[in-house]
Amino acid sequence: MIKSANQYPVHTLFSHEGNVLYRIPPYQREYSWYKSHWEDLFEDLIEADGAHFLGTIITLDQTTDTLEGNILQVIDGQQRLTTLTLLLAAVHSVLKEHLGDLDDDTRTDVINLGRQLVRKADQQPRVTPQKQGHNLADFRQVLEEAGLPVEGERKPYFPSRRIAKCYRYFPPRSSNLLRLKRSHSRRRPCGCTRQPCRR
């Protein structure tokens, strides 16, 4: 029985202050999204004017000990949830590479982004995919490569599987956005980006 159906922003689902973990049960199919899905998701997010509806995620509360956190079993939306996590991991990786160029507030945001992906208390990933097809091992390896405090396990043929490919799809696009944002922030009211301004 569905107890509630609410719209939440992504930052609420992955709150760095929250204690929620999402578990994808073994009967769910392994990660199967392709490049066309990643492109659609990324373009939808970039082109969105304000809030953007990403789709439905249905969970079943499997919490047995509230002190250990809320365990939500993902019934529907696991492909989207996994992809969003991989996108955020890629963004974390890109920002961490440019940490020296960031101001204090943005550095704090990077720390909080890490905590959105991996729970601070016990360093458990917020999302846990199922094990088949090396999904879980690949996912943990990606989080480790993104500079998060997770111990990965690199299985044979890791780069050729979809979780690794999805993660590697996003960093170049995230880097382009970061460069674009930085160039806009350096632009003066007159529109000039030269040092020094000649207008």
C-alpha cells in the first residue's frame, strides 16, 4: 500500500544531513541504461528552467533500527536513481580536481556533495545497487575513483560495463559547465573578459 506520494527535489532525497540509505533489491534487473539515456537526462537537467520532474521513484520502507538510519528499498526508478548518483559522483570528481580554484563556500558544497553520496557516520554509499553483473562492485569502484571514502573492488572488464561507462560519460560535460560558469563569473558588466578591462 502506498503511504505517500510526494515530489521531492534531488538534494532532499540525498540530503547530506539525512540518514537515508537506498537499497536496490536482488530481483531488480541490473543497470541497463545506455548513452542515449544519459544524454537525455543530462540535457534535460541543463535545459530545465527552474524545477524539472525527473520521474517516479517508488520505495518501500525496510527500516528495522531507526538509529542505524532509514532503509528504503527501491521498487521502481532504480535506473534513474543509479544514474543520478553516478552523475553526482562525476561532478564531485571534477570539483575535487579544481578544489584549489574554489572559494570556501564552494569547498563546503563539495564536502556536502560527498556526504550526499556517502553517509558520513559509517561511510556507506547512499545507494546500494544489486550485486548481479558486478553492479555493486563497479558502483563502489566508481565512488572510490570519484575521491569518495569507499573501498572499491575492480573486477575484470570493469571499464566495458555500463556503470563505468556512465560514470565516464559525465566528467567532460561537467568540466565544460564548470569552465563556462567560471568564464561568466569573470565577465564584467560591460561584457569584457580581458585582463585588464579595456573599456
